[in-house]
Amino acid sequence: MPAIAVLGCMWGDEAKAKIVDYLGTDTEFVVRFQGGSNAGHTIVVEGKKYVFHAVPSGILYPGTKCVIGAGVVIDPISLVSEIQELENSGIDFNQRLFIDERAGVVLPLHRELDTISEGMLKSGKIGTTGRGIGPAYADMTARAGIRIIDLAHPSYLKRRLRELYQYHGRSLDNAGMKEVSQTLAMCWERLKGYVAPTFGMLQEAHKRDAGILFEGAQGTMLDRSWGTYPYVTSSNTLVDAIGTGAGFSARKLDEVLGVYKAYCTRVGEGPFPTEIHDELAQKIRIQGNEFGATTGRPRRIGHFDAVLASYTATLNCLDGIAVTLLDVLSGIEELKICVGYKLGKRVLSEPPAHPLDLQKVQPVYTVLSGWEEDITQARSMAALPANARIYLEAIQDLLELPVKIVSVGKQRHQTFNA
Ligand code: IMP
Ligand code: MG
């Protein structure tokens, strides 16, 4: 069985979890390697909706083991309640969830700092999910952070907490310390059974040729280094983050699959060259239920952007792509795909690095005819209307990559191999 990566290749919410779920049937491990509870994955199985934030979506398959890798930052309070909610829906976690000892911890302090920093940014807020992700990663990088394994060492933890507060110019009085450490102790009691040295587990599984699926969170355009900085998340979301975040070198992957929506969406602030604000945007938003799974915010909508899509395909060294939410485009007369950016007199084939330039670019569009038919029952390329096939072929040609999977609805079975 291969080691596969499934990565969102735009600004997140490409319906990665649905693709992971589709591929996951006989995968032994599903692994999260970056991000935290800023992620929101929604999966619908037999009409029942499951929302995931930190737990890998592979938990829906009873035989699958799920790993939260060292590159993830975990909010213990929110993870405990996420596990509880999933358990209440009948999911069994016993011997199925493994949290790496080295993963970072998101504290209530980080949520507070997230809100404060959003309020302070004079150059414009980022529109974060408010989950404390940025401040938690910043502390990890500053070597001031708390790690999951620290929760097993109460007096060391207290020292680290005191130093962390000092680092942020705050003091933690006895009552404050008691509150934080008691909360963390309660979370530890609930989580300790899941904490494990995941590095060896994954290496051993790979040696046995077990199926391992790495599930990206957010998307490449939110990558801290290569995305639309500063309007990005605070982790690297590229394929290479699997090496740093799960201790599993990306060189060992057999396949890297990029997930793209048939159009574009973005939540939060930042440049979005193909964004549209007209009736079409509203139609797509309603049709595609484009509201954030984590924050409920309406997502911004735009045409498919092949400039960014080619860029992220190259960054991730993709082998193929999955196109999701194709059904949402039914009933639209003309479909536009952005094939270049005009910046002044120049035509660019890759995004400029500066946000002000990316904000200024004029997309160059190719226009394709749409289709009227409802395609939610299609289970093969042949069952799609000709114009839907032409649309997918155009994406395929522009990205120079095969479309391998197509998704035409929310349900697990509304997916097919192209
Ligand atoms: P943060 O990750 O909460 O710091 O937010 C930084 C940016 O990433 C904001 O624009 C968020 O809306 C965006 N973001 C973070 N996680 C997700 C996600 O799972 N899907 C889509 N956007 C996300
Ligand atoms: Mg999401």
C-alpha cells in the first residue's frame, strides 16, 4: 500500500477531507502534520454530518488509525471536546488516535493574543480563525512554547508556563497558575492514553508497506512562506511539511494528490485576484454552502485561477489532482478560468510576491460554455455533460496534470475516479 499525501492547493476548504475519506477505505493510517483547530473538515456519511478540527477525518473508518503529528499545535481543551462529540456520535477512539509527544500546545493565552494582534495590526487584520494558532506557532519558534509531553511533567510545566507568561510581558499569579495548570491537568487525564511516539509507528508501518495517508490542513496559498503573506496561516502547508510535521520524509511518498475546487474560495482577508461579488458569487455561495466550518463566516468566491493553481501544483510536485464541487457550477452560462495576470504592461504567469501587487493584478480569462444539467448523479467522466468534461480538460491542460478524482456532491458516494 502506498504513502499518499492529499493537499489543499488554494486557500483551504477544497473538500480535502472528502477525498481523504474516499481514498481512506483500506488505509491503515491517516496523519495530520500541520495546523491545528483552525482547520474545519466537514464530511457527510449517510446523511449524517461530522465536523473535524484536529482529529484526522480517517477516524470515520473503524479500521483506520489516526495520527496527530509533531508539527500540529493542539488546543487540549478543544481536542477533548471534539473527541467527546465524536464519541457521542458513536465513533470509537480506543487504540485509534495517536498524538505525538512533540506536538505544540495552544493555550487560552494564545487565543487571547490572537484577538489582540488582530486588533493591533495597522496594515489590516488577517481575519484569522481566532483559535490562537499564530501565537502558538510563534511561541514554538521562539522556543517558549509548551509541548504535549510537558503535560506529563507538572512541575516542569509550571516553570515553562511562568516563563512563557514572562516572555509575553505578563505575570501569572498563584490563582492564574492554579487555573491554567488544573485545566491542563484535566485535559492530560483525558488525552494521555492517546499520546504516543508516532515517529516509530509510521516508519514501522511504512516498512510493512501499510497504507498511510497524509491529510493536509488549510491550503498552499495559506502556506506561511509561499502563500499570500501576510494573509496566511502560521504553518507550512506544502508537501514538504510532512517531513517536518510527521517525521516522514516527503521523499518517501508514492503519490501527491492536490485538491482544487472547481472554482475558488477564500475566508479571511488578503488578495484574491479572481474574486467576484455579483449574483454569480451569491449563487455559488448558496449552492456550494460556502460558509466556514470553523467560524461560520461566508466564504469569498471567485473564478478558477489557473495561475495560482499551476504555481501550487509545482510547489507541491503534484502527481495528479482532484476537482471537487463541480456540481456547484451547474446552471451557469459561462465559466471563466484565469490563465494569466496583467500587472501594468506585463503579463505574469506566476503570482507576484508583494500583496499590493497581487491585489492590483488584472486576471486574463479564458471563457468556456457551462452546462445546465444536474450532475450529482454522475459516477464517471462519460456521464458528465460534454461542457463539464471540456471544463475539466481545460484545467488539466493548464496544470499539465491528470484529473484523477472528481467530486459532484457532499455525500461519500458522489465521487468517482476520472
Ligand atoms: P489562522 O490560521 O487562524 O491564523 O488564520 C489565518 C488565515 O488562514 C485566515 O485567513 C483564515 O481564514 C485562514 N484559515 C485558517 N484555517 C483555515 C481553514 O481550515 N480553511 C480555510 N481558511 C483557513
Ligand atoms: Mg475547512
